[in-house]
Amino acid sequence: MPKEMYFEDFYVGQKMNSLGSYKVTAEEIKDFGQKYDPQPFHLDQAAGEGSFFKGLAASGWLTAAMDTSLAPVLTAVHNNPEYPWSVTELAQRAGLSRSAFAERFTRLLGQSPAAYITDRRLDRAAHLLRSTETQVSKIGQAVGYTSEAAFSRAFHRRFDQPPTRWRKAHAHTPRAADSTS
């Protein structure tokens, strides 16, 4: 089990790192699971409205995160989504053959490793677009794209808008309560 994992745009206590990700330890994930259903843990029971785990219930993400072969892979991908991961390298981290790894990953997460990595990159990009004023090209590079055009195409495919337009529509604005003394 990995010592810690990072999650984008989820509220998990006050453990935010400098990139705006929330750090959660494997023990916290396990404790959360056992609190809701100690034997076995069913994510859909814990994934109520507004819950950190709501979007993860359908995918089986928590099951994959607790899988001894996939946990190191998920930790690596979440901690370094910008890295040019290959299925071969991820399979080696999992201690599985390429085909066994790809099958297990897809079965538990509902998407291929490449699709999962792309989603993590674009989730982090969306977070950075919303919460920083960093140039779009720099955000694209920070999440693993070698060209602004490739980043913009991938972002548009996922969010139905180019990054600059999406940023204008989703920029973080302080809540009224935050601005009052």
C-alpha cells in the first residue's frame, strides 16, 4: 500500500500541498473504508452527495488503490502525471506482465492506463487553470504535454472548450464570506 496519494480538487481535511493537491495517506483511505463497511468496503455506500469518493464509486478506484499490485502504480501516476508513463513501465511497477496489468487496471478502474493518465493530467490542468494565473503553455508543459497545441486539443476533447475559454468560465473567485472581515 502506498504511503500517500494526491488527489485533485477534492476536499480531504487541510492537507493541501503547494500544487493545490490534497494528500491522503493509505491509512486514511483504509480507515475511511472500514468506517463505512468493515467487511468488505463498498465504495458506493460511502459515496454520498458531496463526498470525496462520489466520483470514484463507479470506477472502483478505491478497490484499485487498495490492490497491492495497482497501488504503487496509482501513487506514481498521481504524484507524477506529467511523466511519460508507458504500459511496460507501469506493469513493472505492478509486478505483472503487460497484458495482465492492462486487464487488471481496466477491469478495476473502468478505463485503460493511458486514458486514466490523460484524465489525471487534464484534471490537474483544470485545477491549475482555475486556481492560478500561469500561462496555458506552461500548464500544458507542467502536466506532461510537449506542445501547447497537443494540450489544447486534449483539453478541448475533455472539457468541450479550449483551455483559455474554460479558464475564463471557471476561474476561482473568492466567496463572499471570504472577503468579509
